[in-house]
Amino acid sequence: MEKLHAIVHAEEFGRPASISVRYPQDLPAPERRADLNAMRGFLDHLYHPAAILHYLMGPVERFGFEWEPVAGSTVASLRFASGAVGTLHLAAGGGPASPLERVEVMGSGANAVLENGVKLTYYRPGRSGEYGRTGSFLVDDDAAALRWEPEFSLGQLANKNLFYLGYVREIQHFCDAVLAGRPPAKGTLADSLAIMRLFEAYQRVPAGTYVTLPLEAP
């Protein structure tokens, strides 16, 4: 995710214009959303995709979603304070062997996709050839896509889930901040507040309604 952040905020990528995030999570029925016990699993799991949205795109300014009652899936439409737009597909009902998440960010003539947290593809800016007159799908090497993924065969630290799930970097960031006598720059209370505002919107806003965040106090 840090590499994706570096890509989409690089000058050649252009301003991040839109994002789509897919993550498996159901939302309880409307009559159960005021019950924090019923919403506990949703709150626990929302922090992951919502943290991705906040980290890559900044705070959400406008929000609305649709909900279906069979699996409890939702599709949310988002506008960020930056002016960018996005969708959050909380895709309940998938198979147990399905990859959990997919993130795609669009820029200006470039885009990047992170699949299942470990397969990152950067489709760089460049020309694909004149439409109707290009006889090869191969683009120039300086515009070809870049792809990173683990090889999972050697006994490297990077192949351990403590590393590729981000746990080691989280603890290292916190410890480095403490040792340096400065506050952590990631996972802050401000970040948590932004995510809680999104949770509150899922809890209080009826499906099909669009609101500006943060919501007014009830």
C-alpha cells in the first residue's frame, strides 16, 4: 500500500482522480444498525478498506450507498475533499477461496491496481499506438506496465505474512516515532476519526441518500 501511495502521488501519475476499493463485508439490516453489538463486526472490518481510502485519497466529503438484503452487500459512492471520486464495494457473499481485496486508482493517463494486498501493477503513462493502424499490442518499453508480487519460495522475511500484511512496518513506525520523540504520522487519532465518521454514515444514513460528512450530531 505504501508503494501504491508513492506511485499515485508521483508527478508523472497526475492527480489521483478516482479510486475503487473492493472488500468482503456485509452491512446489517437497517433496523439493526443502531445496535453496536450487531455492528461490531462491520466496525472491526471497515477500518481496513476505509484506511486505504483515507491514506490514498484523503478525507471523504460526500457519501451515499446502496444496500441489498440477500448477502448484505453495499456499493458506496464517494467524493473526496480533493475533488476526486470513488467507490467502496463491500462485497459480501463471495466464495471462501476468493481474494479479499482489490484497489485501483486512476490518474492522468496512468493507473495502478493492487490485488489481494500483494500484487501491484502500475500502468504507466505512454502511447499505445494510433487507433486502427497499430499492428502490435506491445507498447514501448518505457511505457510498459510494471508489476511487483512476492515469489513465496525463498526463506526471505518479505515472504512472511508478518511483513507483507504490514504488521512489522506498523510496529516499526510506532517504535521509531517513540525513540525519536515525535508523534506517529500514520494511524493517528485524526485518521481514526475520519474512519469513524464513515462508519457513522453507514450506521445512520438510509440507503439511496447522499450526505456531506461529517454528519451533524443526532
